[in-house]
Amino acid sequence: MTITSSSNYDRNTIGKVLQLVVDAINSGSGGGNTGPTGATGSSTGFTGPAGAPGPTGPTGATGNFTGPVGPRGYMGPTGATGYTGPTGVSGQGGPGGPLGPTGANAGITGPTGPTGPSTGNTGPTGKTGATGYTGATGPTGALGLAGGWGKTGPTGPTGRNVTLFIAPTADPKVLGLVWNNNGTLVVSAGP
């Protein structure tokens, strides 16, 4: 059977075509001329992953050479003057000094001053004192004697007797009595 070449085999026939190709290769009868030799592959394989880092070596000895002192740095500009703080509280005055000694000679008596007014100015009225506490309530007095009976008042006019009848809401089962049947007066027919 001839093996057909196609770039889009039917899914139902591709298995049969592959079987024919295998049979032809196994029998040695299939195949055309030997193609040219392919290009030589790279001799160098893929680079493997990096290995784990090795341990850190010991720290070397500290040198004993000190470098020269560097030049003096530039002095920055003078900052602005700060705000003046608040004035402190005045200190308490010291105690008065001792009285000095009396002079050797008394001074000359000065002239008598003018006579002042006979009555001084009236001072301001003082504040009203606080209201005193309210005293305790005294005991209740004894009950007085009962008064005598007053005169009998005049007899009032004779009133009218009004009889209010409220009919029962159920049949009294008495012949001739009236009862209220949902708003309608009904005469009972008896038992």
C-alpha cells in the first residue's frame, strides 16, 4: 500500500499511516536517498547551577597607621537671635533695716499745720451679712374644744323622683316583661 504524504492527516487514518511507516522501516524497503549530514552539535553542554558560597575567610589584622588630621571645616553663618524670654517674677523685698540712732540735737519744731475738717468722709457701706438659718418648727398646739351645734337650716324644696329603666339584654322568660334585643325593645312571650 502506498504511504501518502500530507500535512493534515485525518484523525481516523493517522494511526494506520503511522503503522505503514513503521512496517516499511522495519522491512528495510522504505526510504529514499540518504540526506546530507546534519550540523555538528555544540561540544559544550549547559552550564550547571552555581555552587553554594564558600565560608568567609578570617578578618585581617588591623593596620596601625593613622592618617593626618584633616583641615578645619567651614564655620557656618551665625544663627538668628532667639526670642527674648518673659520677664521673671520680681523677688520679695528684704526685711527693713534697723532703726538708726537718734540725732544729738532735736530739730526745731515746725509751724502748726492748718486745721483739718471736723467730719471725715463717710466710708462705704459694708456688705449685707449672710441670712441666718431658719429656726426649727415649733410643736403643734393642742386640739381645741368642739364647738356647739349650729341651727338647722331651712328645708329645701322637694325634688322629683326620676326612675331610670335599663332593659335586660337577654329574654327574661317572663310574660309581658321588656328586654333589649340588639337595640330593639321586645316583649317577652314567657317561658
